[in-house]
Amino acid sequence: MLVELRVKDLGVIADLGLVLGPGMIALTGETGAGKTLVVEAIELLLGGRADPVLVRPGAEEAVIEGRFAPSNNGPSYGDGDGDDLVLARTVPVSGRSRAYVNGRMSPLSALGEAAGALIDLHGQHSHQSLLSPAAQRAGLDAFAGIDLQPVLDARRRLRQAVESLRALGGDAASRAREHDMLSFQVDEVDTAKIVAADEDDHLALEEERLADARAHRDAAAAGDAALSGDGGATDALGAVIARLAGHSPLNAVDERLRAVAIELGDIATDLRSVAESLEDDPVRLAAVRDRRQLLRQLRRKYGETLADVLDYCESARQRLAELDSFDEQAARLEQERDDAARDMADAEVSLGRQRRAGAPQLASAVELHLRSLAMPKARIEVLVGDDPAGEDVTWLLSANPGEPARPLAKVASGGELARTMLAVRLVLGRSGSANGTAPGAAVGAQDAADGAAHSGAATLVFDEVDAGIGGEAALAVGRALADLARRHQVLVVTHLPQVAAFADQQIAVYKDEIDGRTVATVQRLDDHQRIIELSRMLSGQPDSAAARRHAKELLALAQKTVAGL
């Protein structure tokens, strides 16, 4: 719900703030006071075309901000429960306009998408969700109480079966080629008999040992001689130990030296053992090098490491098993595909039959409302395409006798379109209970982007809805808007007192002169001020006692009517 709207430097609006509540809100005022600019501001929030000529002379840019509060059972817009959503648009005198969502710069498309789910404009404006084919299809489905789930389920099953068949393999020749290739690869890895993922590391150490056997042997022998040979480290250490013997202050050092002597003896023994064990083995060295070359070739083909090679081999082995059982799997998937295609065809035929049956009923229901909205001769057609499911749904309107029915998106009169949308909203708003279908039951995946047409945006804006009407028809429009306001927040720009009287909240737009410049201001009217404003709208004489009596009667009648809805 739109709870606050601020407009700055847009046309005659210098700095205007509106705080809005639920229900029906009437925006009234003299012609040229700036009412339409408020609607223009909302259209800019919806991503409408930004014309720099709208910027107030002398200002660098126009700024429009809207704050939206989630409904009681709706989702939170922000980071926490109950957070509001703030949308903003700036229109500079030169350069491109900018869009903001919750204070962050956003593409204009993101702003339009966010606002489009919350506000619907009805009038001469283009931002109307009910004009989209998907929304019109969803509206028909909601009115007729159609359950799309059987079609959606069959389509999903068919898609899954087709994708599984595609993943299973192509034609017989390609499967045979793949089988031969995988068999060769698995045999190549299996033949290699890889011991472990770290086999090459062990072979590298062994190769290094074998390749330098003589150097290793000589080094070990030299080390043994240096430690245990005549005049070596062992003899020198023994002489030191003998020299320290019997000197009690040096007992601790003596014990440490004796431990070192033992350790040197062990080291010398180990060096001697290594030197004796290291022998040249050119045959084993060649075998190790050949083995490492084989493992390098496998890694070059199947992975960076031996672990990758083993993993690839296992995957190839599983794929071979799938190919070996292809005929069995293909037969099963083909049967699933055929069953899903048959179920989908049956479900689509049933869906199309329901849509074609519901189309004239929806048209009649809308026409019935239009008769009370000063369009007594209006004719609505709901066309359903020839495809089995009837996916191509188009609503057409002939507003006057003798006129051809045209798609709603091409209706030229803003007033006629707004009243038609009002009638549609009234019909679809009751479709759930009227047809025994819970709201949302007919919403399919193809309509998710547009939202369910029977529920629509939380805030509905009507401009020109009362164009060219008066008297009883105006009362009917006001009554219809009040009825709609029980389910939506409804903002209506009106010049008719019969419509304004039905509002829960009335806001007057005035045009004043400040410092030699025209400035639009707004005022939320209390009960007494509403009588004065309704008197002005009735007679042009807000101080007229007769006009005030008439205004009081009109307001009382409207309140009584609303209470009985």
C-alpha cells in the first residue's frame, strides 16, 4: 500500500507531500491545480517516460519518492519484518533520469518492476497490468475457476522426459562411437593398474635414488669414514671424554658427550649400512622411468593428477553402463514422454474448453457492471485462441453501438478504459468466491511475471474514470470504487462530488501564488472541510448554504451506501 508520496519541483508542484491511508482516497481540486501531476508522478515511479519539460522552471531536477508499507498478510519489503519499501525517481533538466530502490541506485527497469507489482494506473496511462495478454489470460482463468495444475504437471513431466532422453544419448551411430571411445579410455586406465593416487610421488623418490646410486654410496662411505675412521670424529670425541673423566664439576657435560658418542656410533653404522645397500640397478631405473612416463601420458589425457584420472575412469565406467542399458532406459523414457504428451494434450483440450466456456460469462459479467458506469451499450468480447489450450486470450471493448470491438490496449478514451478496468476489477475481485475457487488457484507459471489479474496490485489509481458522466452514473462509479476499496487501496482523481463523497479520505489540491509564482499545495480534509469542498464541486460556491445542505446529503447517502456494501 502506498502510504506516502512526495513530489518536488514537478510542474507547478514545488514541494508536495501526501500521507495516504487504506480504502478509497479522492483527489479533488480545480482544473489545473495539479491533480494530474500527482498521477504523472506515480507514473514516473512506474518507470514512465521522463520528459525534462515537466521539471519546474528554475529547478535542476524533479524528485518523486513513494513509500510503501506491506499489507498485514504480505511479505516484508526490506531486510526485516515490517520494513517499508521506498522507491524514488529523479528527472533532471538535462541528462538521464535516475532510479532508486530503498536508497540504492537501480536500473529503471528494476524500479518499474518493483512499483508495477504495487500500483496499477487506470486512465489515459499505459501502466496497466490488466492490458497484458498474460494478465488477461489469468483473469479469465480466475473468473472461470480453472485449475492449471494438470496442464503444468503434464508439461513438466514431458519436459523432464525429453531432457532425460536427450541426456541419455543421440542416435545409434553416435552412441556406438561414444561407447568405443569410453571403452578404450577405461581399458587404457585399467591396463595401467594405478596403485594409488600418490603412486607417482613414490616413483619419483625411487627414480632419484636409483639414478644417483653411486653418488649416494660414496657420500655415505665418506660420512662413515669421517665419523668412525682413524682420527675421525668418534676418536676425537673419545679423547675429550677421557680428558674430562674424574672431574666432578664436569660430570653433566661428560654424560652429554657420552650420549653424543653413542649417537655418532649409531649414525656411522647407518651410513655404512646404506653404503653397502646402494647398488646400481639400471634395469629397475629404466622400468621406473617408463612407468612415470605412462602415468604422465594418462594425466595429460584425463586429469591433472592421478586422482583426477581415477575419477574420470569411474565416470566413464558409469556412462558405459548407461550406454549398455540404453535400450531399456530409452524405452522407459519414451513411454514416459508419450504418456506425458498424451496427458498434456488431454489437459490442454480440457483447459481450452473451460476457457472458451468461461469467456462469454466473463464478458457478460463485465458488461453488467458497465451498464451502471454510464456505458449502457458497451460490448465486451473475450476471445480465446484456436490452439488446444486457448493460451491466446484477448479482451476487446466496443464502447458505443456501431463501433468495432478493439483490444483494451488500443482503446483511445482514457475515461472509457478506466471505467472498463473498474468493471473488470469488480468482477475479478469477486471471482474467487463467486466460482467456488480460492484466489490464486488459477495462477499458472506463465502468468507469474504479471501477477494474478484477479488480485492485482495493492494500490489502484483511477484517472478520468468519471470523464463525461454525471448524475446516477456518477453515483454508480463512486459506489463501485468504494466496493473495490474494500480489497485495495484506491486513489481516484475526480471532479465529481458524487464520486468524491464515497471516499474514506479526501485530499484537496489547491493552486496558490507565492512570491509571484504558481504553487500547488494539498490539504487532507476533515468532515467540515469536505462539506465545503463538495459544495464547491457541486455549485462552484463553497459558501452557499443550499450547496452545503446538498453536500451533507450527498455525503450521508454515500456513507450509508458504503456501510451497506
